[in-house]
Amino acid sequence: MANLIITRAQKISKGLIAIGALAGAILALKEFGSLFISNEPEVYDEDWIPLVYEDIDQFREFLDRNNGAKVTINSSIAMDAVLPINYLIHQACDMKIPGHSEGDEGNTFYSFGLPTFSKDFDSADLKSAIYSEKSQGLSFSPQILSKVKCLDTLRIELIDPSTFRWSYGGTGTQSLPLSGTFKVTTRAFSGPSIEYTLRQIEE
């Protein structure tokens, strides 16, 4: 009889352990799943959106990952004209200084090229830059410029365009603070090219 009681107790104990493990697994799955179904916008709070640098891919991946979703951005668009790479991208992408917004179907927006580099681009190419009196900055040959493409674009639609103001740090550093909640959308065009749109929405 005693052995029977001990055996039953052991079975009950094992059953409780199994139930506890199952409950823990379910809870873990719920927490893990919440990472994917969370309604909270992903936040981009890097110091810079490196528009005129080689490491723009991280921001591009952020846009791709959030296509059709809301995001929160607390950063600044780096538009520096300091290093050779800055001048190369400015020249290749014909970066326009946003003194005023553009218009399209009643909307106002700002548009910038997103650089991509060919496989044969090398940092040594930057050493070929020469000073241009005309542009008052560094200039590159057509051969080097052909290694940078700006078919993809970033379009920014702001609730109040007057808030898009330059911030200068001196010695050629310049940026455009960009903060708020935005809806990310993409449109594919022939070329092929992609237009990424950040449309600001009320928070």
C-alpha cells in the first residue's frame, strides 16, 4: 500500500512538473510572439541618417523592413560637404539643398537620392578628387562618378515643411533634423528604381 502511495505521488509530482514546464513554454511563446505582433512603431534613433556616406544601407534596410508600417524617427539627415565621399555623392546624386519643398498633386515634399556603389568602387577612387574653383569644392571624373548610382530616392512629406531647417556645425558639416512619426511606403519604377516615402502623421 505504501509503495502504491509513493508511486502515485511520484506520478503526480512528474505531472505537475510537466504542467509547469508546458505553462512556462506557452508564456515564453506568447512573449516571443508579442515581438512580432507589437503595434509599437520601430524607432530609428541613430545620430545620423548618413545620406552622403557609404553606410546608408542600414537606413535603407530600416525602410525596407517597415514598408507599409508606422515608424518613429529621432535623427538628422547628414548632408555634410567635408570628406571626399561627401563631395562624390553630392556630385553623383545632384543633391539639392532643400531651400524649399517641391510640389506634386497638391502635396509638398523633399526628395533626395539614395546612393548605391558599384562593386568596383574602391576607397582609393576618392584620392582622384581635384579642387574645382567653379563649385568651390572637390570634383571627380565621369569615370569615378559612374561608380555611384542614385536611382533610388527618399521622399519626405512633412505636416509642416517650415520645420525642416538646416543645422550647421561649421567646417562643412550640415544636417537636417528629422523627428516624428511617419508612414513608410515604397513604389517600384522601371530602371529599376525604388522611391521610399516617409509621410509624417499626427502622433
